[in-house]
Amino acid sequence: MALEDLIIIGVVALIVALALGYIIKAKKSGKKCIGCPDSSTCGGACSSCSCGCQKGSAEE
């Protein structure tokens, strides 16, 4: 395996690890819909949420 391959694998692994860390941190802080700017305050029932989290809470 060439050095370039190891660098690419390392960068991809770092990106995946950072994304996973962001998701875990957001879920622990109480966000129901990660990426929605109102996810921590709307509780999944707001009509301004464009990500569709209000649909998920209505079905539950």
C-alpha cells in the first residue's frame, strides 16, 4: 500500500469520526432532528422545520 493510500484512508477515517462525534453530541444534547435549526426547541412538532422531523413525531 502506497503512502498516498494511507493518507487518503486517514483523511476519510477522520471525517467519519468527526461526523459520528457530531451526531452523538447532538443526540446527547436533546436534538430530535439533527440539522434542523429549531430541533432543540420545537420538539418535532413545529411547522417551520424543513427536515421533516414533525412528520416522524406525528407517526409515533
